[in-house]
Amino acid sequence: MDPDAPLIARAKAGDDAAVELLVKRHIDAVYNFLVRYLGNAALAEDATQETFVKAWRNLKRFDESRALKPWLFEIARNAARDLMRKKRATLFTDLSTPGTDTAFEDTLADPAPLPPELFADRELAEHVAHALTDLPPRDRAILVLRYTEDLAWDDIAIAMEAPVNTVKSWHRRALGKLRASLLPFAPNHDHGA
Amino acid sequence: MGREYEWLFGALPQNSAPAYLCERVFGAMTRERIRILRMRLVFSSCTGVLSLGGFIVAGKALVAAMSASGFLTYASLALTDSSAVLGSSHSFLLSLLESLPGPEVVFSLALLAVFIQSLRVLVVSGIAWAWRTERFA
């Protein structure tokens, strides 16, 4: 059973303290995800607020036998998209129809391992953060959910509102793109490897 | 392969939510609660007024239908000549039920139920709204 289930049941019954506990328990994860997804702390704050208000409003319809976290990330992703639409941003390249990726990406196998010299780089965190912001938001979301939030494939599929196999395929492509973005930071490595 | 990416992402600093964000979220929830309560107040006021008006009209129609069907005459008999009524209670009750204007009674009772429910929601939402508004202000 999800450890949030008893709190969710109390929150559904109108217990404000349970709602506050749930918010405090998940706010860091949601905020961190939104900062990575939107690439902007101020927008992430607005989206975090919207996420929890929407979650609270729809809590009565939530089945507490399910895990709360993937559901929160699903709301967070939608809140972020709505926010960006309102701000008429053009960053949402992943909102375009599927199949617009290049043929190279479509035929991509599992990405090759990362060059070892990359891991010795003192500014690795900066490079990874930079490489992440270069990725389309959908890829960023999958990578953050998988490697930062440590979600299982099923949970990522819920958050991304897509079938598990599709998510795995997106994940493989996202890793390929990330690797390509990181290679320039490993100057001694043979980039063709 | 997954491990090295886990390690890679582990190098990223974790963005913790600023301390004020929790309060901001709770504030937004309270505002949303107040908005929902205000909507309930408006809606229940409207249904309350409409159902009360409807009940008054339906009540007048019910009284008219009761006198037209002879129900009131039968009912007054129970008060004026109770010994005769008790003597033939079975046939009296049957006549009383037969003369009852069914549709008017059902319609009036339905409007009364809507009015009572609206009043209940109005009182409960009103108290909650006053409490939240006072607490939030």
C-alpha cells in the first residue's frame, strides 16, 4: 500500500492537516521536477502552486490504492504545459505531433556508454544541467522522473499519460540526445564511438 | 547503462522548494475553498428563493385542489364528528385517500425538500465561508 494512503483518506474526509502533510511531503519533488521541466524557477513556483491546488480539488476522485506521486507528476506536467501555453512560450517542441523526430532518432538503438572522462569533470553538474535544458521538455520530463525521482516505468507512464513501451522508446531517444549534448564536454573522447 | 545515468543525474543539485512556497500553496487552497463556498452560497440562495416561491404557488394550488376534491371536507369531518369517523374508519380512510390530490401533494413536497436542502447548504456553507474568510483575513 502507498504510504500516502492513510493521509489521502483523511484528506478526502476534509482533514486540512492531512492535506498540509501531503503538500509538505511532496512539494520538493514536484518543484524539482518543474524546475527541470520548465527551466525557470519562477514559473516552477507558479506551476507547483497550480499542481497542488488542482490535486486538492480532484482528490475526491483519486483512488488511494494508486500511488500519489505519479498522479502529482501528471498534474504537474499538465499545469506546466497550461502555464506555458498561457505565456505563449514556444519552448514546447514536444507538443508537435508524433513522428516529427528525425529518421536517425527513430532508428536509434540503445545509446552508447558515456565517455569515462566525463565523470572526472568537476563541472559535470553544470554540463548535465545545460544538456538537459537543451532537450525538449518531454525528454527532460522522462529523464528527471527516471533518474532524479527514481520512478518505475509504470509510474512514469502514468505521469506522461502514455503507454509504457512508448515511454521506454522516448526514454531511449532522450538518452541518445543527452549523450550527444554531453560529448563536447569530453574533449579527449572519440565522438564517433 | 542505467547506472551511469543515475550517477550522472545524481550530480545535479536537488532544487528544494523555497520555504514560502508551502505557505503560498496553502494560501491558494484557502482562496479556492472560499471561491467554492461563495459559489455554493450563490447557488443555494438561488435554489432556495426559487423553491420557496414555487412552494408558495404549489401550496395555494394544493389547497385549491384539496377543496375541489372534497379532501378538506373529509378531513374536517374527522375533527367535528370523530365518533362517526371511528365507527367506519376503514371506509373513511379510503375516501380520504381517494380525494387526496396526488400530483399537487408530490409537487409541493418536492419543492419543500429542495427548499430545506438549499437552506441546509446555505447555512453550512455560510458558516464555513465566514470561518474561512475570518481566518484567512
